[in-house]
Amino acid sequence: MRVTILNAKKTLYEGNAKEVILPGEDGEFSVLDFHQTFLYSLTTGVIRIIASIWEEEVSKTTSKKLSQVRINISKGIAKMVGNELVVMV
């Protein structure tokens, strides 16, 4: 899915992700590819973005590694439409 995280001054993250874990008002929740459309209020916590990184190894085979980005927030709003997640913090 395509993920964009913005604050009032700049873009904090823009890229593709396998999974995003958000700190919702009712607790943490996970968003995967083609998640149902939603608009949700976020609370103080950490946004965790789990991105897939493809790289070729010496043996010429392709392997998949996971990379995790963490962003601390105090509050925000998340919107999922289609396969795009936009978070404003």
C-alpha cells in the first residue's frame, strides 16, 4: 500500500508498506494492503511502518527483508481509501 505521513510543516514518511500499525483511540490497530476504507482518530503513541525491501544476494536469488520505521505522535487522523493510507499528525 502507499503510505504518506504528514505534519503541518513537512512530509514525515512517503513510500510503500506491507503493514502499518497505528495508535487508535480504542487501542493499536494494523492496516494491511487494500484495507477497508476508514477515517479514524489517533492518539498519543507510535506509528510503526513495516516496509518490504527487495535486494539481490550474491547467489543471484532474490530475498525479501523487512524494514521498520517508527514515528512518535501525540494525536492525528488516519484515512484509508483504495490502497492509500494518509496520516496527518
